[in-house]
Amino acid sequence: MDFSGFLRHTGKRFFFSSEKVTKPVSDAGWENLAASDALALGLKEVVSLGRRAYQVFALAGRVLFSEETALLEQIRQQQNDFSVASVQLVDRLEQLRLLDLTSKELRQIAELLWVTAQIRRIGLYAGDVVASAEQLGGKKLSAEGGKELQQYFQITLQLLDKALSIYEGRCFDQLRLLQQLEEQAEEQQMVLTDGYFQRMVDECYEPGTVFPNVAADCARCCELAGEIACVITGRDRL
């Protein structure tokens, strides 16, 4: 995977769990650090931001499936904090280029920026899930559809969790497990599609466009999880 062009242009838990607590992105400067130490710290901050994206996405699912509308204000605040932190992190990573770096280290910065961009997209999809929850407006998904969608959402979170762990630890030996999770997600996506259209045939419609919208958000996050993990191989996909 070649990040040089990007660099130039950039200038398991069950999903109701809240036990993954992350620390805020550091505001310390890089100037007193060796390049290798600065890059290692940058990696930790990128993964920390990824964990925050995971938390926001998980909370969005909680609002959607448990109808805890009282959490809407909390998730809006988390989304806002995540957005601010992501912008700050991009700025910090850009400052790494002021250090005396080798070409390999420059590519590492590009990788960090690229992964950060994917993590920011996960945060955006979490916002889409919240919008879908609000769109329901008191209505409910069908019992079958809600169960299928919740299972898909849970697999998505497992993929995100595993991808971040693989990326952080450069865990090549766990890529096969990630691939198996991707296959489970693809199978569940087929179940979702078949069930959705069958219910339409039976004139049992899901309210609004919530079901296909959330399914699409999960599919995009599954794809992003795979891309984040595969960064360590230098490829886009397994």
C-alpha cells in the first residue's frame, strides 16, 4: 500500500459495554522526542482515537436497539468531542514531519494519517446510526428485522475491535481470525438482505429507511475495519 500520495495531499465485547475507556489525545510536543519515540506515541494516539470511535458507534447502537433516547444528549457530546479530537490529532501528526525523518518514517506518518482518516469515517457513520434512531420516532423495527440487524451490528463492533488490536500490535497471526469475522459479517449481510425483501413481499414493512440505512453503515464500517487491519500487510485487503 503506497501512502506517499496521501501524505502529500493531507499537508469484544458486547456492544452495550462501556468498559473501554480511552485517554484524551496528548497535547505534548514532538520536538524533544526521537523520531522513533514520536512515531510510537503517534500510533498510540491513533489507536486511542479509534477506541473512541468504537465507543461512539457502540453507544449509537445502544440508542437504536434499546430505545434509550435519554442517551441522545450524551452521544451528541461524545460525537462532538470525538470530532474535535480527530481534528487535533491530524494537526499533531502533520507536525511530525518537522522532525528529521527518513523516507521510511515519512511513510509511517502517512500510514498514521490514512488510518486516522478511516477512523474519522467510522465516527461519521455512528452519527448516521443516531440519525436513524431519531428517524424511528417511537416506531419499532419488526422483531425479526431488529434481531437480524442487532446481530450484524454486534459483528461490526467485533470487527472494529479486532482490527484496532491487530493494527496496534502488528498482529499478523490474527489476520486469519479477522478474515473469519469478515466472512461472518458477509453472511449476516446476506441474511439481512433476504429477510428485508421477503418481509416486503409479505407486506410487512420496516418503518422508514432505518433498516437499510443502518445495514449500509455497518457494511461500510466492516470494510473500514478490514482496511485498517490490512495496513500492516501493505495491502488494501486480505
